[in-house]
Amino acid sequence: MTQPTDNRRDALLAAALTAAERGWHVFPLRPGAKLPALHGERTCTGAGPCMGGHRKWEERATTDPDRIRATWSHGPFNVGIATGPSGLLVVDLDTPEHKGSSDAPDGAATFRALCERAGHAVPDTYRVRTASGGTHLYFTTPPDTRMTNTQGTVADSVDTRGWGGYVVAAGSTTPTGTYEPLRGPETARLPSWLQSILQPAPKATTAPSVAIAGLSSRYANVALAAETRNVAAAQVGEREAKLFRAARALGRFVAWGDLPRHVVEQALQTGGETAGLSASECRSTLRSALDWSIAHNQSSRRTA
């Protein structure tokens, strides 16, 4: 009678070891569920791995095969991957039903549209079909970059998991289905244009709310000149990301009425082409970044 459970435990152990072999830090989830199987801070006894203080699942996630075998010897735990310690950024393309709406576009559709607006194909990388019918796209993050979780920052029904987050690994099973690998095994590097969306450039110091229109306009012109110079001087490998960030930063001045959109587009188009980008690459990147920035800054107008 215990053979099916033993077989399931062996399969999940194999899934955990496979993930660990790829350098991904794993930890146990409750059998048939998505919640961590480790104790919480309230029930922590301060013993074992928590002798020096409570250690959460992200700290206890491991690639050590001996620790993994010892853990999974106790039961058929689902497999969690701590994305931050694993150097991963996972894009979660959810289904509208899972978000509580059956008529909204799903995450795959909105992400595909975002890629098209940015002038790129949907990245080809290792991906997993989730139990609810969504998709996880796995990316490696640049060294010394700390990507955190986001919700809806990229697009509707598109979330990300980085530091402070985890995903359920392929091979795990819940009552709604199994997590299945769709493509692999290569995990692509996080595209620079996508990283720019997730980690936009810090906003320049906002002008005082009591600034008169003339000062506000001069401030915007200074920002425009600085961003244009920065884009024009961009090196290969960073040109598109700098153009995207510059458009995001300057879009708020367009939304506030401090700069005409066509002036921003013309200046950054020239800067991008000076850096070596094609005219079509510049137009596509500018359109996407400015549309987003203007839409998200309409309600952030400074009071006079």
C-alpha cells in the first residue's frame, strides 16, 4: 500500500536533485501543495539549523545533495526553488481565471504584446507549465544584481519572482495538476530591456511643488539634455537599456506638460542613433517606454 507514496517521493527527490544540479537552491513544500513545509518563526524552537536564530525557507534552501536526500526521505514533498539565491528571475505568466477574472487577457498574451512593443520576440528560455495552466519563464540574473518580486509591474497578469520569492519546480503536483517542463534545459540571461522595466533608473530629484512653470520647464530641459547625452554615449550591450530608461524618466515631463512628446522623441531618437541603434529600434523602444511612463504619471502631477 505504501508503494505509490514511495514512488512519488522518489520522483520528487529526483526533481529536487535535478534542480540542485543546475545550481538552483531548493527547499521542501508541503506534499501536494505550494506552501513551505518548514516551520515558521512563531513555532521556531531555536534548535538545529535555527540554533543561531530562526532561518526562513530562503536561507535554508540548498544545493547540497546529502541534505536534499535527508529531507525528502521523510515524505513526498513538493519542490520549491528559492529564486534569489539561485540567481534566477522567474516571470510568472498567469491565467485570468487565477486572478479572479475570466474575460481579461492572460499573462502570456500581455507579455507577448509587451515584447512586440519593445521590438523583441518572446525570449527563448527554460519554461514550466504551472498546475493552473500558466507559464513560468526562467532567466538568469546579471552578477551583483538583486532582483526582487514584482506584481503587475511588467504587464497585467505578469508577475516576477526574485529575492524574497520562490516558484514550484517542475515535477511537483497539486490537486489542480502537475508542473511540467515545456522547454529546456538552457536558461537564458535576463534581457536588458526587461531588466530596465523591472529596475528603472532612479528618478531625478523632483522640483519643489511650489516651483513656478518657468523653473519647471527649465528643469525638464536640463533633464532632457542630460538623458540625451547619456544615451548617445552608451556602449554596446547597454544602448537599448539606457534609451529605455531615459524615455521612462522623461515621460513624466511629457505627462506633466513640461515637455512636448515630439521633442523628447526627436532628442532621444538622435541620441540612440548616435550610439549605434537603428532608427526602427529607437522608435520601437521609445514608443513603448514613453507610452508606459505617460500613462503611469498622469496622476502624479505636482501641485502648483
